[in-house]
Amino acid sequence: MRATPLNWPVGEAGHFTGLLDRSRGDMVVFERAPGGARISAERRLTPDEATVAHGDEWQAAVEEAELLDGYDESSFMAGRTTPLLFGAAVSNIGVGRLLDVLVDLAPPPAARPDNAGTPHDLDEPFSGLVFKVQAGMDKAHRDRVAFVRVCSGRFERGSVVVHAATGRPFATKYAQAMFGRDRGTVDVAYPGDIVGLVNATALRPGDTLHDKDAPVEYPPMPSFAPENFAVCRAVDTSKSKQFRKGVEQLGHEGVVQLLRSDLRGDAAPILAAVGPLQFEVAAHRLEHEFGAAVSMDRLPYTLARRTRPTDRGTLDAEHDVEVAERNDGALLALFSDRWRLASVQRRHPDLLLETLVAGGEAEQ
């Protein structure tokens, strides 16, 4: 999607002085709050005041902003553009504006298409989609929370609904609303609301919950083809149980994709990610939540293609190619680069090598 900035930084990298608010034409300056320890105090300067205080930097920001596309509600609602805001979370700069934009611009709940593509009306009986699972949010209790967006009907705490993936009943006794570190019990929720179900160990991102008398299942959450791969090993082999539990948990949450290769065994799974920062997040959580410090050894692969068991032998014999099984059972062939992939395809045109696309599907 094309980004349409709602504000624009004043000053270059390393000398950030504030933000130009494009809707009002003035400048917002901040009193930094190191580490986000408190809300950053801010004040507004008129264009004349900004010119006096910041001179060339302000004028440069004004001229740059004039070249940008403006926010258009119709293109935003059609999914062609997205608002963009600048800020610095670590210093608590611009966070308040981000929250205001979510309130002001986010569209209201709408009928969500089910697996068949049929919109499921808001006034239908309860249904919800699990869009995130997070463990270790409360270190005192080491709980696991599944975040559910209410898609239709009325959610009532304590009601028994159906887990569409298994067809089994699911109790909703421990339902909470969460904002940052604050928690509160949720008794009732409606379409658009987010409910945190505590210790919902059976739920995975993309799962649907629905009323027992109104079955429905929504498409799974989009997933993206990994481009970074690393072998993960426990530094202390006596922590192997915690290591295995942690790696499985991160795979279920979608922090990384978990691959197992015959070349490495279960003690050295391959973590696959879109960006390398995901490896740092995984390593930090494995050490601090599961007590298993790990080492990460980057692998020279940049492409993954879905293949089939009958093609595994041919691929295993290729140089700079490795075949691994993903935690959902898919068999992936890993290639160092597109030229290596093209070389293998030229010599073995009958191999099945499907491109991974968003939504977990594949195309040739």
C-alpha cells in the first residue's frame, strides 16, 4: 500500500527537533522522556515561531511535506493507502498522536468474509478470530493469552463456544481486556472489541471461535515467506526441556517459523523469519521466559519453496540446498539465492517448487 504521512520529521537523523503536523500546519516539539518512563510533554509552535526557533530545518520540512500525497479517506478505506506517522516509542514521542489516529481513522467493524468468501453479518451469533497468542506477559503467573477479535454477535464471559479447528467446546471463564500492562475483567464484548483469553493453550493464531448453534470459520491469518534462517541451539544442554518447550511456544505464536532438518536433528531446529530482528526477539524470550539461553547461527539461505516428499532425494543431493519440515507439516526446500533456485529448476524441471505467499498457500 502507498503510505500517506500525517506528520513529517523536522531535522535530519541525529538532530530530530520535532514533527510537522500536516493537518494543522504547525510544529510539535517534545520534552524527551528517556526509556518511555513517562509521557513526553509536548507543545505546539506556530509556523512563524517554528521559523524563528528552527530556521532552515523547519523550512526544509515544509518544502518536503508539500511534495507528499495527502490523506484520502476513500483510498484508505479501500485498502490502497495507509496513514503513516513518525515518532520514537523509546522516548515516548508521537505515541499519543498514534493512538488518536487509531480512534479517529480506524473504520468501524464490518461483516467479515468466511472461508467461502461470504460476509458474516455483525448481528449473527457470536464469532471471533484469534489474531495473536502471547506467553509470559505476566511473569508472576507465566500465563499464555490468546487475543480474540469479536467478529459478530455478543461475547459473554463464562459462555461455552466452539473451537472451529477441533470442533470441541471451549470455555471462556478467564476473559480480560488489556492495554499495555493494565488488565481488567471483560464480562461482555461486541464486534470490534478485543478479548484476551488467559491460559487458552489450545488456541493458535488464525483459529475461529463461534457459537455452538451458528458454525462459521474465517480464513487463517496471513503468513509471509521467510527470507532469513538460523540454527538455534541451547547453550546449556541441561536446559534442553525448557529449550524445546520455548521453541515450540514461539512457533505456535508465530514469532518465527519452526523448521526441522534431518541434517541437524531436534536439538538444533531452524528458525525462519521475514526479518533478522525476529531472531533477537526469539533469543531474548527463550532466555528470559523459558530460562534457556541460546546461540543463533545464521544460514546462507534467502528463499524457501514448498516441495513434496517424492522430490526430497533429488533436492538433498544438490549443493547449497536443504530440505526441512515446517511445524505445520509443509516440506520446504531452502535455497541460497534465486540463481541457485533457477539452476536447480533448469536441471530438474519436474520438481515441485511452489512459491510461498501470504495466507499460508503456495503457487507455482
